[in-house]
Amino acid sequence: MSSPSKRREMDVMKLMMSDYIVDTPNDRLNEFSVEFHGPKESVYEGGLWKVRVELPDAYPYKSPSIGFVNKIFHPNVDELSGSVCLDVINQAWSPMFGNCVNHNSSLPFDLLNIFEVFLPQLLLYPNPSDPLNGDAASLMMKDKKQYEEKVKEYCERYAKNNGKSAAEEDESGEEDISDGQYTSSDDEIPGHADL
């Protein structure tokens, strides 16, 4: 097997060559973000999240840290920090290329696999018995319909940007406005100075 630094480079490059939009600030391969679409035919469908990925020095022998930058309502995702439950990641993670726990053993479990298999399965099959978001877990167990409505509300509010990508939205510096109003500098008349 190649060295950890070579594996890191190979995994990040493979992710960058896929259909995902990857943002590597300052060309650092140990900390970057990826745009992730909610799985089709799920309550998360239509949502677009910016997911931060941090690779530890011991990667691939130690699993990456993954977190949602924009808010998501899910039992296994901390609502404030966006962090995905490390127990969930560590249960699925294997440093061996070509081995993924609970999946076909010929499937390589690498960074690309996190976005193609792990995160979609996490969103499709939440585990309310091991929550990071107790409110989401409780609501899911008590009233699944109300839980799904709350998920969709979060998707509308935090993961849909009127056609903009998550990276474009982040770069523009626009904030979500909770009362539903939208302000834009386009409303200003060109050539008129602010007094």
C-alpha cells in the first residue's frame, strides 16, 4: 500500500475528478469542502449542502471528520456545529482500500465513497437511537410525518439557494434571512451614491 500522504493525494484527486464541486482553500489537501446534493426520492431531495472535510495526519488509518456547513435537521448531525456523529463514521470507515464495512468488499471506501455511499445512506436511514440532535431523534420517533416536514423546512431554508451553488452562496456573503424577506443590492439604482 502507498504511503498515507500518497493515499490522501490520490483520494482527494479522485474526488476532484468526480462530478462533485470541491473547494480547497490555499490548495490544502487536509481541509476542504464539497458540495453535496440530498439523495433523490428522499425528504432531503433538492437540498444542496456544503460539507467540510478534515483529514487527520493519520489518514487513511484514522477516519476523516465530516460536517455540514449549512444547517440540516437530522438525528445524527449536530445542529449547531454540523458535525456528523464520529461513531457512525468510524463504524463504516476502513483504511484498507477495497474494504468497506457493511458494503460489498470489492467497493473501495475512500473520500469519494463518503459522498456516493456513506452520506446518502446516513440521510436515508437515520439512527435516532444514537443521536447528536436529540430534538430530531425524538421527533422522528414520536411523529415521523412532522419530522419529515421539519427536514423539508430546513432544506428550503438552509439548503436551497435559488439556483446558486453552496460555494457561490458562501462567497457572496449573503445570509439566510429568517423572516423570509430578501434584500439585494440589485435594488439600488446605478449611478446614485448612498448619502
